[in-house]
Amino acid sequence: MRLSELQSKAVISLLDGKKIGNIIDIKIEEGSGKIQALIVEPNHFFLKVFSSKEEIEVYWTNIEKIGEDVILVKLNIGNAS
């Protein structure tokens, strides 16, 4: 799968079914080259309620399912960077 394919998918929280945002970048582990996290630009509601940051890191371990149109994640605010 290419980054451009991931970027076209909405990131959705399994906890409440709301859209967290859209992928703008990825974080790659040095050495192994594995994806560590998806960098997500949060939608305005999520940004106002949960964070003062302009982007959220969704760690690969928090991804439950990558579907055709969406990426479902379990995201506890404490796990978002």
C-alpha cells in the first residue's frame, strides 16, 4: 500500500465513531523502516475538544482495521502525541 492510498482514507475512532481527521504524513522507525505512526490533521471538533496541537500521532499499534475507505483506530487521548 502506498502513502497516497492511506491519505485518501478517513481516520475514524472506534470509541465513538467520529472522524478524527485525515492523514498528512507518516512517522518511520529508523533502521527498520517500519511505520511507527500516522500523522493526522484533526478535524476542527476533535482539535477543540481534545488537543491544542495541530496534528496527532496515531501509533500503528492503535490501528484496528484498514478498510477500503476508512482506517479504524482505538485512540485514547493519552496515547496521542
